Amino acid sequence: MAELIGIEAFNFRAFEHVLIELRRSGLVLVTGANNAGKSALLSLLDVVAGATPVGVTHRGDSGGAVEVTTTWRLDEQERFSVLGELGVDPRLTKFATTAETLDLHFTAVHGSLLPTKLDVIHDGQSITVMGVSRERQFMQRSLPEALRDAGYSPSGGRWYSPGQKQEEVLWFFGVTVRGIVDQWRSNLFHFHALRQADGRTAELRDIGSALAPDGANLATVLLHLQTNAPTVWSRLKNLVREILPNIGELTIPVNGNSCEIVFLPGESLRSERRNLKELGTGVEQLLMLLVVGMTGAARTIVLEDPEIGLHPSAQRALLGLLQEWSQDRLILAATHSAAMLDWSSSSTTVLNVQRQDGASTVSAVTTDRIRVLRDLGIRLSDVLAADRLLVLEGPSDKAVLDVWFAEELRHPRVAVLAGGGGADARQADLLARWLADADQLEERRVLFVRDRDELSEGEVARLEKQGNVFVLPVREVENLLLDAEALARFVNEEQDGAGVAAGQVEAALRVAADALESTVVLKRVLAGLAPVRLADNRLRGELARERADADGVAAAVLERIPLREDVEAGIHRAWAEHAAAVREKWDADWRHLAPGADVLDTVLKGFLGRGYRKGTDGPALARLIRKPPEVLRGVFDAFMVDG
């Protein structure tokens, strides 16, 4: 299936020039001040969907022509079809890579943005095969003619005329191109800000599972799910409870020829039922999003201000849901919310839109995040609205735990922070005490989950004694993924027909781990080398009291430098001790002791010819493991429980 991989525009609304690269899946957050151009940026997708956004010629009126170029990556069948329509044999070596990508251009014709030119990429060059004349007549030429730079021929009296829609014009470009664009359009759903269904009740007509583009039939779609799709309905209600814990029980009662969306009293003190229209607009927007995310075929979802009407805690929960859904679809969301700006997820891209002197620009956010928050007028205290702070070492750990503990990590009470490395675990208790001092109204709970690495038993005990640190029972998160059955399925899914058995994978895991036994010893020895502190507060105090001169300072510092032969002897002694200890436990515990990421890297190179990718392979393997480790389940349950 063809994939839209990029959109470039000139003189489009407030943008003189803008280029956005798109992926098949992932979450893209678009942020910026009010009226910076976030909605204008997202409206580029509306152009591909067949619309001409209001104000599209804003910059075009100032001198430059509006042009939007969409770039598509084709699969082999589509490529063959396009080349056949262009008069060449795709099996010829000369055209082996031709039309792997296409550029379809949209320009303003009779006041509407319509497709007007098609370029085929051949040997790295853009070759125009279809276009429009000055007289608005459609012209085309075969690919061999284009390669000879031959002229265009009128195409069957096809003309651009006022009032034409994109659907009509797309037929000019052939069956395959029309089919590619139509298929993409059918998989797009654009939520505009503050969409609302009509009235408190809805008539019982045209009941089905597809939500209308304007959301007007939300009530009847929910009624269909409640009546005909109990599994989806139950899951939807659970998600509503997760994101809005105190709103009550969602139900769709029928009264005569109409139905309504109602929330019944739950565990709260509220005794009356409430119609959806009595609640904030954020609840209605959330229900629409859940319906599309859970029932729709949309592979590209565009959201504008999804946080409107939601508490920051609910916004964080919604973010977790969007991250989960974006694993197999593309989600683009314009937002002002600090809670929605997820800096740590490896699958999340953040784009910052700015406007100066009437012109908008867009750039990817990397390191200057505090400045972006300040530009948005966001208080940093808003980020600390959660009463459960989960600190993880890095994005790859979060990606795996997101799979096993999705409900906990996207809970409204939880905020996930990047710890920046296991060494920061020593600060977990300090962070918890600082938050307790800063907020006397409620107790915040902090949990730092860190890798075991080369920590000694004594170091693990000291960390866990704080009560805010959990040290994994294995060297690193990747060790929890050394599951032969899951790896075999993973390999066979990626390499169709490989037929790899779990037994083969288990043997490969052991071989890879055994090759790393000496590495484990080496890392333990190096971890045990104490840093040489040439000066500390105690020494500084002593030297100050003695009023030491340069010679006195030099003598005191030099006494702290160990002798070369002592260091060498200590290394040999530590190597022997660690080698013996590792060997004694190796046969029983190699799966816990070996560096898990290195083991996976070796095994995947053997079966797939490529290494382990933490950001994508980790969560994919986690999804293939039937249930998370029980020890982690217990830790997360204790972290979430009250009291």
C-alpha cells in the first residue's frame, strides 16, 4: 500500500515554505503560541484529502503562487501499475527502481487547490509526465517521451473548469494514482477543535459504527457499540474511567425514537445522572476520539487541541493512549498542553510553530524545551500535577514498560520522568522529600526503576532501603525480553517463511550469552574501582586549619594517589574473585547476568542479519511475551495503591 511520506508547500497560508516528513506510524505533537500557524500546518493534510482550506492563498496573494507537493512511496504492485500506464515495461532493468516514489503537485486553479502535475522519480531525477497548460488543459506524455524531453499531448479534451472537485480531476492522472489518493483519504480522520454533536438527544436512524466527520452521530454510534459490540463497549467504558475517574458510568438509554449519552452515578457522592451536554466539551471530544481510535479504520488521525476541557491529569492519560495507538498508525496533534508534550518517548516528534512578521515557520524541538514551554506561557508547576512520579532510566525502558503496564503509565495520577541514568536513583529520596515539602496538601509518591547493571548486593540494599527505588532483578530491561518463544515469533514475523523454532533461538541465546561471560567480569571489575578523590571537604578543612602552604598541599594530595603496583594487584585480585563468582552462578543465571541488549543484538544478527533496535524491537518483543514479570507487577501494584 502506498505511503504518504512528505508534504512540501510554498506560499501556503502563513508559510512561505514548509516541509514536513511523515511516517507510517508514530505520534507528532505540534505546539506553538496562539495564531502561530498550528492549524494551518495541519490543514496541509486537508489539501490531500480534497479540501481547499480557508485563507489558503494568504501568501499567494502577496506575489508567489501557492503550491503543495505530496511525495508518495509505492509498493511493487502499484509501481508496476503506474509504469504500465506510462507506457513502459517495469520488468526492464532500466526501470528497476523507477517510480518507487511519486510527487503529486497541487496548485490553485479557479480558486481551488487541485492536482496539476505528476512527477516520477527515475535515476534520482524528477521527471514530469503529466501537467496543465496555461489554458487549463490537462496534458500528458509517456515516460519514454519524457525521458527524450518530448512535448506534451492534450489528453482527450480534459480541461480544468470552475467548480471542479479533486475527485473529478484525479481521474486525469490514471486509475492507479487516483486509487492511491482515494485509499489514503479513506484512512484519514481530522478532528477540528470543539467538535460537538447536536442536542441532548439523537433520533434513532442510520445507526452504525462509523462516526460522521462532524461527529453529529456520536450518540447512535455509541448505541451501536453498546448493543452490538460488547467487547469494544466494555473497553471504551474502561478507558473513560481511566482518564476521567470521577465522571460516572457511561450508558446510552433509549426513550421512544431517540437516545442520549448519559453518565450514571458511580462511586462519587453524586446521586443524579447527567447528560453529556451538561459536562464540559472535553468529555465529548474524548468520546469521539475513543470511538475513532477503537472502531475506525483511520490510519492517519489529526487532532486539534485534544486537551480542551480536560484536567492536566486527564491530559496525561490521553497522551498515554495516543502513544499506544500510534504504534501502528500516524497521529498528529496540535496542542498547548505541557502534559501533552512528551519529551521522553522515542516514537514522539515535537514540532514548534512560530510566527514573526506575519510569516510562520516550523522546526523540530530537540534540546530547547524550556524555552518552548515559556513561549507557550506554561508554568513549570503544571508539570508536577501528578501524585505518582515514575522515574525510568531512558526512553527504551519506557517503551517496554508501556506495553506491559499501559494502564498504570497512562493513569491520570502518574507522570513518567526520564531519570537520565541509574546513577540518579540515589536522588530519588531527595526528590520525594523535596516534593513533600513543596506540597503539604498531599503526599506524592516517587518510584525510580533502575537497571541492576554491576551493582553489588550491598549497593542494591542501600538503594532499596530508601523506599523509592526498585532495582531490577536482572542486569537491564532487555534481559526481561530473552524469551525464546517470543523471539522465534518475532523473527518469523519479520522474515516470512524463516521457520525458526524456539529451541533454535534458545540455543542461540545461550551461545551469545556465553561469549559475554568475560565481559560481565570485566564490567564488574571496572565498576568496583573506587574513584581517586584528590581532595574532599575533610582534607580542605584540615589544610586550612594547618595554614598549609603549596608544599603541604602537594604532600597531602600525593598521599592519596595509590601506588601503581597496588592498583595492579587489586585489579588481578578483583578479577579472580568476580570470575569465580560469575562462573558459580552462570549456568543457572546467565539469562540474568549477561548484558541483555548485547545478547539480543547478537541473536538478531544471526537470524535477521541486523542488530537489535531498542526503540522498536524492545516494545515489539514485549508485546509477544504473554504476561509481564510477576516481580514488576507487584512493584507497580504497590506504587499505585493508596495509603
